[in-house]
Amino acid sequence: LFGCLVIGLISNGLNLLKVSSYWQMVSKGVIILVAVILDVYTERVFDRMRKKE
């Protein structure tokens, strides 16, 4: 739910700034890619912390 809100806000902002649709799609893709990378990274960190206990 939070991710949809962020993507929606960014899309709206880019539309208000009259950014071309190509760059809007690029920015959405980058945001999704960063979110996935952060999710994988945090899961690995938490797994390491659990194994140490």
C-alpha cells in the first residue's frame, strides 16, 4: 500500500512538472528496482542477525 502511494505521488509530481512519459516510466522503474534491492538487503541483514543469536 505504501509503495502504491509513493509511486502515485511521484507520478503526479512528474506530471505537474510536465516530464515526458518516457522519463516517468524510467523513474518508476528505478524506484521499483531500488525498493527490491533494499528489501533483499534488509532480509539478508536480518537473517544474519537471527543466525548470530
